[in-house]
Amino acid sequence: MDNKDSILSKVSDNASAEMLEKSRIDCVETCFDRAEHQKAQCGFGTKGVCCRVCHMGPCRITPKAPKGICGADADTIVARNFLRETAAGTSAHSDHGRHLVLKLKAVAEGCNQDSKDEGYGIKDEKALLKNAKLYGIETENREVNAIALDLANLMLGEFSAQEEYLKTLSLAPLKRQGIWEAKGIKPRGIDRMVVESLHRTSIGVDHDYKNLLMHAFRTSLSNGWGGSRIASIVSDILFGTPSPVKSSANLGILKEDTVNILIHGHEPAISEILAAAVSSPDIKDYAKSAGAAGITLAGICCTANEVLMRHGVPLAGNMLQQELSIITGAVEMMIVDVQCVMPGLIDAAKNYHTEIVSTTDMAKTIGALHITVGESNPLSAAKNIIKRAIDNFKNRDKSKVKIPKDKEDLIAGFSVDAIKYMLGGRFRASFRPLNDAIIQNRIFGVAGIVGCTNTKQKTDEYINILTEELIKRNVLVLQTGCAAIGSAKAGRLTPETALKMAGPGLREVCEAVGIPPILHLGSCVDNTRILEAAAEIVKEGGLGDDLGTLPAVGVAAEWMSEKAISIGCYFVSSGVDVFLGNPFYTSGSENVHNYLHGGATEDFNACFHYYADPHEAAQRIIEIINKARDNLGINKKTERKLFDMKDRRDL
Ligand code: XCC
Ligand code: SF4
């Protein structure tokens, strides 16, 4: 059992610390306890040298046994494991995208037309038309549904294509497309890439570590420029393109007198309907009649980010707070869909009245109540779930309730369209002002800080230190996923707080345009919005002709999911250097490790960099951005002035 100090070594924010303390009193086990129990983690797994792809094994590579039974060496085994992780990450994001495309298809075919609910529909026609045009679909004088159906079918083709290359690749700068072509990593259909990954890594197929790694990059591209990109595009069409929205973050958003419902996971389809359901008058009345002052709907993880971006639904917390939220004793129901949902939730919930409801047939947990929300009458189904949560309000044990006070204001909702609009105004929406600010060195560069939280690190610490170090040095920070929630909890997603920290050039730009120096772009699949923004910056001109020439980096600060590996790989193969706050499981092969952390630069003009210390990472990021600026020839005279001012600030 740990004391206060040890709790404070695990979590950064006060609300989490308070709930971790309460977990001791209530005798509830959390991931933080289980991390202690797992402390001596397997050295073979950590190095990536354990192979169990066939049943002659498992084989583990040691100095005494440098080869598996089949003769596979450390290079082969480590690279195979890495490719499998990349494929799994790709499949998670892409399947999410597929589900949304199937929804779009159902809507276009009028599947919900005879239902009494409004249910799903095309919320953002502008987004539909814009994207249909990007894919070369005829839009003039055509019915919206016909266009949507064509787009849905085309996107389904992105999954099933056997011989054709992904059409979405054409959204990247031409130069980058050329690099993919030259390296032989232009992906074909997404499903084919993932299947091929599994095939290539099964016993006795691909043994060349470099060949395996190239397929990892290829598979990741089918995520970044395929499945994830499609997920973001279709979410915008079905649920609306996000625009700046105010909300708040951390467990303090829960209320003593309301029915508290949390939504958790990744796919926005069901949470969108739930968000609509809680605001309907009959549900509000139902809550009142149960003696509650109302309903508080809030989110965990990326489902949270999705409904935050579009409806301002508050963030209860990020991934490592999912159990802590239940420990407040004030949650009537947690409704989960897919990804990052801990099975440990069930045990935590048993100590309180909280009901865990799973909603996706492919994601069940024993102990959770499973309710399927189908195509017909989804709103009625959502209302029934919420009524059940309201019915559970009376079971709340007041003696077990403790809601932390902590909550911070935030601004989110920065889709690429929203950023363009903020920068250039309604009639001249464009990235020009941003490009100019970068060229004039008021903005030194751009960093995308993304990814999870991880029990190996003190939650949010790396994210927040690095973010601060970078905005201090005039680097504009774009965030998604649990990293964005980490910043939100630190109160950094408000223009005011962050502006106090920002360097003079960045502050000037942000004040002029009215944006915070840390922009919340959405969920994990929305990392493709960062690529989209980068591609727009290239198109706008003045900063080279490729993503690889931009003064920009990506950071997976506290990552833990296989999805982050896939994201990292599609950033690197798109030409963007990626910094990791946690190492890959590749140290067992010098060749694999050195290629990923260096050699890849020859092929993609970018590679991975691992820094345990965020200050060191910041230093190296500045060097890399500076070099990119040098190469672009935009470092000339203004440079001295910037460093003078920075030095002054440091003094
Ligand atoms: Fe999951 Fe997306 Fe990671 Fe958070 S950040 S822990 S993947 S919820 Ni993408
Ligand atoms: Fe061992 Fe080779 Fe089988 Fe892997 S594939 S478990 S290294 S025999």
C-alpha cells in the first residue's frame, strides 16, 4: 500500500491523486496497483526478442541461443513483432473508419428513413461536397444521398482494393507520393495491407528485417492516409466538422446532484446519439422525476474527444483515469464502445453502484451489461440506456461519494477548416498567415503532441513539460488524444493560461488571430488532421514542396497503444520526425533499432527519436526544427532577434 508520496509519483493532477487515495480507503484495485504487481516486466518482451509465431516455440533470443528453432535471428524476430504491432494499430483505427463508412452508406441508402427516430443523417453537407470533390466524385446537380453513396462506396473500395493503390494517397504532396513510389511502399487496399502483415510475419515467410520494416511503414500509410483519414472525414460528414467550442476537463465536472453518465472508447456513432438523447426534454423530465437536478454527460479517452469537439461535452479524464472516475462513487453508468477500455473497470464498478454498459458487438466484457444500438431507432435505444442510468441514481451510496473539485476550462474544436478560418477569416480562409508567421520566424515551428498516458510514466508529466518547453520557444503545438486531455487538465487549453507561457513571437500571432498556442485537434484518428494541416501548409507555399521539409515534428509523449506505433510510422514515412517518451520493444536488434532511430532518415527524411527526459527531447526538437529552417533558407536575419528575446526571457 503506498503513501501520499508514492501516489504523487504516479499522477500529476490533484483529482487523480485524490481518487487514488480514495481507492486505498475503498479497497479498490486500479491499474496503478496492477502495474506494481507486474513490476518485473519480461526482459525478452521488452527487447522484442520473444517469438511465438509457431508452436515449435516460443523461442527467446539470448547470447547463448542467438537463433530460434527455425533459425530466425533477433533481427527477424524483432522486426516481425514490430510489424505485427503496426498492423494491429492500423486495424484498430481503420476498422473504426470502416464502421463509419458503413454508417454513411446506410444513411445514403435511406436505411433509417422509415424509422420514427431522426437517428443518423448527413449533418455537414459542405464537408460531404468538399470531400466528394477531393475524390473526383461528380457533385453538380446531384442528390446529396447519391453523392454520399458514391463516396461511401469509393471509401469501402479503399479497404477492399486488391491491386489499385489507395486513392487517399493523392491528398499528400506530390513529392511525398513520389518517395512512397520510389521506396515501393505505396499501400494498396487497407485490408490487404493488414492481411499481408500477418502473412509475412507467420513462420517461414519474410525474414529480411528491412523488408519487414518497409511493410510496417506501408501498412501504417494505409492507416494515416487511409483508415484514419477516412474516419475523420466521415465523422465530419455525419456529425459535423468541429469548430472552436468551450468546455471543461477533469473529474470535477461530475456533480453531486445530477445523474452522471460517462462515455468511453473511440467510435463516435453511439456517443453522438447519446449526446442528443440527454438533451431531449423527455429525458430531462425523467431525470427530474428521479430526484436529480439533471444529467451530466462526460467522456473518457477519445470518445470524449469526439463529442467534445462537436458538442462541448466535458472531458472527465484520459485513459488512466477511467477507473478513478468510478471511484468518485458518483457515476451511474459508464457506456463503452471500443479500444482503451480496461477490463479492470468491471471490478472497480463492483464496489459502487456504477453500471458498465457495452454497446458494440465486437467488444464485450464479462460483467458488463451489453446493449446493441442498431441502425433502426438509435435515438430510442439511446434514451432507454440513459433512462436505465437515471433509474440507477437512487442506488448511489452517498457515503461513498467524493468528487474532486478540480476542473479546468478549455477550448477545443480545431479542425483544419476551423484553423484556416481563424487564420484567414470567413472569406479568405487560408494557411497563408501561418506560413508567413513561420517564414518570418514569429512561429519557429510546429509540433504535434499526441498519444496516451502510460503507467510507466507519471501521468501527463512528459506531455506538459514538453508542451511548455516548446511553446516557450515559439513552437505552435497541435494536440490530440489523451495528450490533449493531459494539457486540458493542466489548464493549458485556454488562450489566457497558455499565452502566458508562449514565447513572444507565438504569443503575438495567437493574440492577433485569437487562437491558443496549443490547439486541440481531436481524437487519435484525428492525427490525420495534423497531416491534413501539414499538407495544406505545403500547398500554401514558401515552406518547401514536401512534408519532409517542414519545420515540424510529431511526439508520442506517453504512448502505450499499438495504435501509437502505427501513427508514429505513418508520420515518419510521411517525412515527419517522431519523438517518443517511451521506447519501442526493439532494443533486442541493433539493426532494427538503428534503422528506426536513424537509418530511416535516408529513405524518408525522418526517423524516430527516443528521449526519456522531456527537456532533452525539447532541445533536440528545437535542433531539428532549426535545421529544417536552415534548409528552407528562412533562418536568416530574424534568427538573432528571436534568440535575443528568448535569452532575455530565460534570464
Ligand atoms: Fe487510447 Fe485514444 Fe491512447 Fe488515449 S490516446 S490511450 S489510444 S484513447 Ni490516442
Ligand atoms: Fe521459434 Fe521460429 Fe517458431 Fe518463432 S517461428 S517460435 S523463432 S521456431
